[in-house]
Amino acid sequence: MSKVQLIADAGSTKVEWCLLNNGKTKTVLTSGVSPYFLNGDQIVTLLETALLPKLKNVVIEEVFYYGTGCLNPDNRKMVQKSLRRLFREAKIQVWHDVEGAARGLCGRTKGIACILGTGASACYYDGRKIQKNSPGLGYVLGDEGSGAYLGRKVIQYFLYNTFDEDLRARFDAAYVTNATEILERVYKQPLPNRYLASFAKFLADNRGHYMVENIIEDGLNDFFFTHLCKFQEAWKYPISFVGSIAFGFKDVLKELCSSYSFELGKVLQKPMKGLIEYHS
């Protein structure tokens, strides 16, 4: 008889939980879990409120958690302790989100796996484990090509008054905001990375405008140059992507792969389907 398993794909904006029980699946979405922004007690409180009520009358035997920030050993331990408080009888394994992307995208084959969501990162995966990793460094120091990175560029264009009149009018219609509010949200309020990433939607909604296309292409090219070009394997194996930014701008990824002579692999919005196959 198969074990009752819970798989988590945890980003800083949202977490997708998938319950596997006797061949059936159940999906639960909660807000994001980042150990850089939440402590152990806050993680437990969040999941007690948003997750556990939707898993009633089920005894979880295994938890496979793939989470942002969990490359850091201290963060990984904190997340593991938090999960153990919630699932006392379960065997709990915690990996970082890049491992989840690699397994979800590549399964048990070699390839380059990339995350382009709120944050960004890339790795070379040999079909069993990650051999090389290019970390994202977070929204302040890195995360080139991510939602936060692209959203920050949108805000810069707005605050520096770089947008032309047409695009400025579109921005004003979409967001009723000003410099004071933006700086307050970025520098004084919690979860600024999510706030920055929310402005990436403006790019998706205004495709075709030359300034929008420049922001998207330049931002994603920064990811290719900073991360993918560090891997010699990038010219040997398919490069696959997962995340909302990757999925939304896959046409640009295709063009960039062609210009760099890379082979484009899968482009998925979420890795969960692949993770279910991997753990099954």
C-alpha cells in the first residue's frame, strides 16, 4: 500500500502543496514561505491556519518539501523543525527550491534547470543530484531575470519618469501610487520582494511596446549572461525553466536560447507534476 505523501513547492510568494493518497491527489495553495522573512513560529502559525484545516482526517507519512532559501543549512533546519511540529509522525525531507526545479523539470536525466519566478536561480543537474549551482542572491543583490528584478525596473522607469506618455498613462491607470508609497513599501514594510514582483504583471499586460520589450529582454538576458554562461554544460544539455516569469515570457527565452546557441528544454509554470512523477 502506498504511503500518504505531502509534496511542497514553496516559493516566497506562494506554496503549492500536493497530497498523494492512494493514487489520488489534492492540491492546497497557501501564501509563500521564505525563511529569510518568516521565523519558525510564523511558519507554524501560517500552516496551522492555511494548510492543516484542509488536511483533516489524513495521517501524513512523508513530507517532501522544496523551498526557497533552503540552500542555507540554518534555514533548512528551521523549516524542518517547523514541519516536524506540524507532522509529528511523518518522515520529513527538506531540499531547496532549485532541487525541486531540477527534479520537476529533468526527472532523472541530465540538464540545466532554472527558476524564474519571484526569485531566480539555475543549476546543472546530472540526473541524480545538483552538481553546480548558481544562486540567485535574493532581490537586493541578484535574482537577475526574476519577477522582483523586472518589477524593480518597471518602478525605476516610473520614478525616473523614463516611460513615454503612452506607457506612463497605462501605468497610472493600472496602479494608483506615488513615490512616497513605493519607497515606504520597499524600504519599511515586510516582503518587499513580493511587492516588487507584482509590477512584472505590467510587462505582461503591455507586450509590444518597445520599452516593455526592452525591459523583458534585457532582464532575461542578464539572467543568461550572469548564470547560464557560467555552466559549460549549458552548451551540452537542454536548458529548462520553471516559474511564472519563465512561463509568461517563454517566447523571449526561446529567442535568447537561439542567440546563445542553447537548446531550449521544457518551460513550465510549476514543477509539481514532475515532482509527483519523481516521487511516485
